[in-house]
Amino acid sequence: MDIFRREFLAASAAGLASSSLLAGRDGRRRRPRVAAIYTVFTYRSHGHVLLENFLQPYLFNGQPTDPGVEIVSFYRDQSPEGDMTDDVSKRYGIPVYESIREALCLGGDELAVDAVLSIGEHGSYPKTELGQTMYPRKRFFDEILQVMKDSGRVVPVFNDKHLSYRWDWASEMAEACREHGIPLLAGSSVPLAERNPAMEFPRGAVVEEAISIHGGPVESYDFHALEVLQSIVESRRGGETGIKQVRFFDAEAVRQNARLGHWSEDLVAAAMKAQLGYLPEDLGAIKGEDKIEPHAIQLTYNDGLKATVLRVGHDSTRWNFACRLKKQSQLLSTAFQVGPWENRNLFKALAHAIQHHFRTGKPPYPAERTLLVTGTLAAAMQAMQEESGILQTPHLAIRYQADKFTAMREMGASWKIITDEMPQPSGIHGEK
């Protein structure tokens, strides 16, 4: 760990490139100032694993990387046992405010930051009747937006994971950003993971069918698998066209697929072999994992693409993908590798993408991806309650052209420095 820390300190001492600085009112160059708005800041929460890469230099693709921005305020929505806010505030001299408005205005009367980091994940919040956690992402956004409107100025915003558990709220958030010109980045860390075996989707290819596999529960992990899927197929020929139908398959329906053929078993095999090297006989009972009830979400896109998200086994770091391209006999497949310490280190790549967004005001990949995934997930939860399992989704006719985001992805070099043998820090990674 000493070598690792020395690299951190060397990167910090190296300073920032001029492109990472903004001109203040006094004409001096400075780091963009960021307000951090979050639900909780406990060990291994999203608040922790994201913010540690804003408070210290971190490794990205094997290179010590300075955040290039400065966290200048905290707002915490809840203070559960183990909350790290006060300790981190004292260590780094970051004030904690009692409201989002105060955090954005630094205690003054108008917007005083250059970007907003909104982390609405983890904490104790009620669930909807469909089982969705009612995280306050929309409330956070509304308060952030009101400060910008009152101040007559907008700054880049990052929204962690999906926009909201409600489609109408998610749509309102996206529309408000378009109306007011707010640069928006959203989503999670998984699409930025190392792909093993290395797989690059040929931009402009025609996809006939795709499958995305995860090993977690309904909704919270379906989101990640949907996002992995979308981050790849959005680059197909013609760009994204949106989704016209969502179908939910329960465990029994998943087991019947071999006979009914709703999705291609060879794609499932390719995706699982990318990770395990073999196809398990029982998708709900993989050796060494707790037995689970599998489920699936199938999407029918407006351009005819059929794609399926499938839960296989019980593994919180399982993210596998496979697809069939037109006029190609060989399937494309890969497993997304999150690095040591479960998925903690993957947030380094996400932090890097967010910091790029904050410094440039240009999202490195489109917020429409997260909007479409948000709506698809909400539709899947509703389809789960339908007798047929099917829900028509004309409201998800979301069109966009994908951006190439290779520069934001971890390619695996960092895991030659951070290894599984290294003990995981209990606090901020760069501290002694």
C-alpha cells in the first residue's frame, strides 16, 4: 500500500492542467467547485465510494489521477449509525449544510458552485407497492433546479444511477435539463468496467439479438444489466430508436425458455462462458452461490431488435453480455470485470467520467441512455404485475445518437497495481 500511496501523492503534487481550471471573478484560475448532495455517507455506500475519488487522487487505467475539482460543501439527507460525514468534513475542511440550497450557495444567497454531485442511493427510505425504493433523487433535483433558476445560472449536474423510480418524474427531470440548458450526466459505474475478454462493439453494426446477465435482485440490479445492454446496443446502425414493449418473465417462465425459445440459449451460453468458462445446468443454482429464483426482462425495440436481461445465480459482480450481429456467425460476448474489493474500485472510472463532465460541461455519454433505462425499468416493474407480463411502452420512443465513451472506461491496468491481496481501506482510500 505504501507504493500505491506514494503514487497518489505524486499525482497530487503534479497539479492540474489548465483545462481543469476555471477563471474566478478575480481572474485567478481555480478548480471547479462541487457541491456534494447525498442520502448517506456510510462505509461502502455510493456516497463513500464515489466521494473518496473526489477527495484524493486515484488510479484510472493504471495512472494516478487528480480529480481536478474541489468538493466545497456537503448536504446529507440522513445520518445513520456509521455516518462518515462529520469525520470527513473535519479532515478535509468541507462544511456541512442543513439544506441543499445552503450547500449550493455556500451559505449565501445565490448559486456559488460550478457543479453538483447528486447521490441518491442507500439510506432508509420507504418502498412503493411494486417494491421500488423511493430514493429522493427527484426531490434533490427539484431543489437543485430551483437554486439555479433563482440565481439565473446553470451548472453541470450528475445524478447517480437511474433518474427516479417514477417515469413521469424522470421525464420531468430530463425535460427541465433540456429547457434550461443544464448539462446532465447520469447512470452507474458498470458500463465503464473492464471487458474480459476484450470486446469492442463495431459501431453501426446491425444487432439481431442481445442478452445481458446479472446476479442480483429485481429492480436494483436489473437497472445495471439494462444499462450495460443499452450502453452497447445504442451504437447499432441507425442509432437508438426506443422501446415499444417490455415483458417480464418469472422463474417458471425462465425455465420454460428452452422449450419455448423466447430468447436464444446460445447467447446465454456465450455470456456465461465469458465469465465462468462454462454454462451452468441450472441458472438458479450455480456452484458456490446461494440458490435463487431467476427472472428475465425482454425488450422489443422500435427497430425490431430483441434483447433480454436475465438474472443468473447470486453474484453481485456478475455482468455478462452477448449479442448476435447480422451476417456474422461468431457471437460477441464479454464479462464486465469490476476489479478487487468487490465493486468499490469500479467507482474510480465513474468518478473520472463525472469529473470530465464537471470540468468541460460536456457529458461523455448521453443522459438519454439513463432516461431510457429508467423508463424501461419502471415499465418492467409494472409488467411484473400484469397477468400476461407484457406492457406496451409507446412513451419510450426515445431516439438519440450514442457517443463513443472508450476514454472513460477502465481497461484493467489499475488491477495490476490494486490487487485482491491488498487489504481494503476502511475509510478514504488515500489516507494513511
